[in-house]
Amino acid sequence: MKLLELATDEVVTMDDYPIHDLLDGDSVIIKLYFRIFQKKCTSIIARVIVLPKELIVSSFTEATKKNFANFEKSHPKVKYFALDGNHRTTAASLTQSKIPALLLKNDKDCKDIQKMNDSAGVFRPYTNNTLNECVLELKDHFLKVDQFYTVREKTRMMVEDISIDMPQYMRDSFNRKI
């Protein structure tokens, strides 16, 4: 297992547009994560689980591999797929922060994360029992949706979509010049 700090354009996110609590007006979770990232207190939350793109892409069908290859041409910085952490990655993007991540390399990493979960409180990471199960989860997801977004792209779409119930201060934070 390797600790990483990733840019939001290095990570492919699952197709969860928009994240659910921005649809129903109950945006407590994203507000909480936004403040945690804004105040630079990310050490209190679980790191986002990521897997190397090569591992995930190798499991795709030929059609999905071709689709990803086209995506990759315009997204040369992409290195990882996120297994979880939709709210955390969105909050990182909204605050123009790095994504604190854990790179899974083998089955032992999955077991170690599960041990962490046994003693964790509210903010705990998620993983499957084996690395292969993690790969299959992502493979199945992308076979169904057959589209790819970086964390930054998905966040930008949510910020620009005025039908989404997002506080203006979050939109302003994403759009600020640094």
C-alpha cells in the first residue's frame, strides 16, 4: 500500500454525476468534506482508494479499452481509477486540493484496510476482500456506463450545472484563480 497525494486530473472517477446529496438538497456530507479540505484537516479522513489504470484497463472488453484509449488521448495525466471517495474527491476538487489516496497493490493491502476499518470511527476507507474483486467492481461499473471522467471534469460539470443544489461558495472556490 502506498500513500499518495494526487491531482484531480490524475484520477478517473466513477460515474456518479451528480453526487447524490447535491440532488436532494441534503448536502451535509459534501459540506463537511468541503470544510475539512478547506481547513486542510484531511488527516482525519480516510484516504481514497485508487488502483493503477493499467490494472483496470487490462480487465476491460476490447470496446471499452478502445473507448478508454480515446479518453486517454485528451487526458494524458490520468494514472489511477478511484474505487471509492466520491464526496472526498469532489471536495478536494472544489477546494483545489490534492486527493489523499491509498494505492492498492495486492491482496494484503485489502486485508490491511479491512483491519483499519475494524478500529476506525466514522471516516473509514472502503475496499473489497481482494485486489481482483476491486478490479472487477471497477470493470463492471465502466462496462455499464462506458464513459470516463476525471475528478476535475466531473466537479466542473457539477459546478456549471445550475440545476444542482450546490452552495455558491463551493462554486466560487472551484472557480477561484490560484
